[in-house]
Amino acid sequence: MAVTQQPQQVGPEAAQLAAQVRRQTRRSTLKTLGMSLLTFGLTLVTVVVLWQVALWVSDLSPYVAKGPADVWNFFFVEDDAAENRAEIMANLWVTLGDAVIGFVAGLLLALAGAIGFRLSKGFEHAMMPIALLLRSVPLIAFAPVIIMIFGREFMTVAVMGGIVVLFPALVNIAYGLQQASTQSLEVVQVYGGSSLKQLVKVALPASLPAFFAAVRVSVPGAITGALLAEWLATGSGIGGVINGYATSAKFDELWASVVVVTFVSLVLYNLVQILENTVLVRMGMHPSKRL
């Protein structure tokens, strides 16, 4: 005679404990989100104050040096403010598109390289010193060779933007993969798990703080790489027109372009940081301090 197994009932103490854990997790998440937003707001205020103070201290001509009020008027007060916004935003979208190309290319290569380091010590010992060396070489030193090989189109943007992202992200992610718990790795091995299984089940989840740190640092790096590629190669986007603004004495457009790129970089950086803090707090982990 078959015996039907009744579902196990959860006691009131267990249900109360689960509800308490959920409340604590929710409070921690909201607290982390609030602190991140506060930090972002203070960062923006600090940048604007330092910008204005620097102009006062340097005593530059108002014709050349534009302050926060001048940029605000350029975008929202002047008669042709709509045309000004349209021109700057059109260039910004081109730059952001180029930055996305470099960001994705560099981050995927960094992740693949870090996984290769984890799976093969010989590969790590051969390539890590090169990665650390190339990390310290300015991208502009590679630019003539890259342009000569790939021309002045899509591939140059991908290569130059990817290089800026690749090496810092590679070092960070590789470091994170090395922080996996030895005991957890041994448990997977005891149950017959391969090196790939150890990577998927233990090393990759443990590397999340370092991965988020790599993504956070790569966002402004990708924008910098895109600007450099546009300036030296494609001639499009903000990087391509900003030199023309300077030589044509279009200082309003010049300062507005710099402010927009800086603002977008800060916004994206802090959005990644907010996402990082929220995810890691909910997972019971702590953000990585390694950059």
C-alpha cells in the first residue's frame, strides 16, 4: 500500500524568521541605495563647486573660460538653446555608441582572458606580466600603429576603446577569480567536478565584487577611449569636433561638450556603482575596493 507523503508544514517560528530576514535585506538594500544616491549628488555638487572655484582662482578671460552659469545659459536660456542642445546631443550619441563598442569588446576579452588564467596557470604566468606592462603604457603610444592597421573606421574604434577597457578589467577579474574559497573548490572536486565546474559553481560567483569593480572603472575608460579614437581616427562625435571648436573660438560649444561628457561619465559610473551595491548587498557580499 503506497503511503502518501504529506508536505512538511513550516512552523510559525520559521515563517517569522524568514519574514525578519526579508525585512532586514530590504532595509539594507534601501539604505545602500540611499547612500549611493547621496554620494552621487554630493559628487555632482563638488565637481560644480570645484569648477567654479578653479575659474575664479585662475582668473581667465570670460571669453575663453565658461562657468556653470554660462553652460546652463547655452543649453536652456539663449534664443538658439534648442539648436545648441541638438548639436551637442547628436555628437554625444555618436561618442556613446563608440564607447559601447569599446566597452563590450574590452570587457568580453578581459573576461575570456581571466577565465583562461583561471583554467591554465601556464597561460597566466605567460600573459599576466604582459597585461600588467601594457596596462601602464598610454593608449596614444599605440594609436598610430592601430590606425595604420585598421584604418579610420569601426575596427579602430573597437580596438582603441577595447584596449582602454581590457587591461584594467583583466587584472581585476583575474584577481577576483583567485578569491574563490579553497574549501568550496575542494568540495566540488571531491564530488567529481572538473576545473570548469569549479569555475562556474564557485569562482565566478565569488568574483562578482571584482567584476563589478572592473565594469565600474571600465565605463569612463570606454568613453575616454572613444574620444581618443574619434580625435585621432574617425573625426566624428565629440572627440572629433572638440578640436575644431577650439580652433574656431567656439568656446561655448567646447565647454558644453566637455561638461556633457563629464556629466554622462559620472552618471554612468554611479549607476553601475548603485547596481553593484544593491546586488552585492542582497547577495550578502561586499563591494570590492580593488580598482
